[in-house]
Amino acid sequence: MIASGLPQDWIFGLAGGLMIGFAAALLLLANGRILGASGLLGGVVDGTGHGNLGERLAFLGGLIGVPALIVLARGAPSTHISHDLPLLVVAGLLVGLGTRLANGCTSGHGVCGMSRFSIRSIAASAVYVGAGIVTFYLAHRLLGVI
């Protein structure tokens, strides 16, 4: 618990959400582009983002580097993430596949698309949240892996 009475993870979630929202607004205002992390990464991997490769690499470097620096400075936070490495790898690959199939991820559809009242983004967000709920239920209750 922190001084304000709110649990620390709520404050971290709020701060993270504010930073994502600020980054999305800044990219849209400065470059006229929608922030979608999977699209930025996908353009680096498949070579379609060569026109703005520096921008993409800077974003991805910050996405990986800032949390790494925080872990070095403060230590890793305790989480409830599974310690089953193969499960985490498969989950990450499935998330990556899903973001490519949906033409976007939570930052593209959930943050930017829904804030612009995009029907496609609202539908995509409803589907991936629903799929996450079903997947968690199956993995936790039936398989006992989470």
C-alpha cells in the first residue's frame, strides 16, 4: 500500500496507461500515425517498415529498454505470471499471430481505435478480450496450468 491508500499495482497500472495514452496522442499529433505496437514490430520483422525504420526501432528500444532499466534500478516486481517457460513462449507466439490476423493489438485497436469510435476496433477488442477470458478459464480451471 502506498501513502494515498491505493494499492501500488493500481498506481503502476494508472501510470502505464497514462504513458501509453500520451505516446499514442503524441505519435498521432506529431506524425499523423496510429500507435500500434504489433504493427511497428511487424514492419521491422517483415521489412515493410523500412521508410520509418528509425522511428520503429526507437519505439521498440524504449518498449524493451525502459522496463529493463527499471528492473535494474528497482528490481523485478512480484507477479502472478506462470513460471512454465514453454507455456509463456506458446502464449506469446499465439498473441503475435492473433495481432497479425486482427490487423492490430491492444494499443492499436483498444487504445487508439476505440478512442476514435472505430467499429472495427471495438469489435476486435471485444473478440480479443472474450478470447482471453475463455483461454484463461480453460487454462486455469480445466488444465490447471495457470
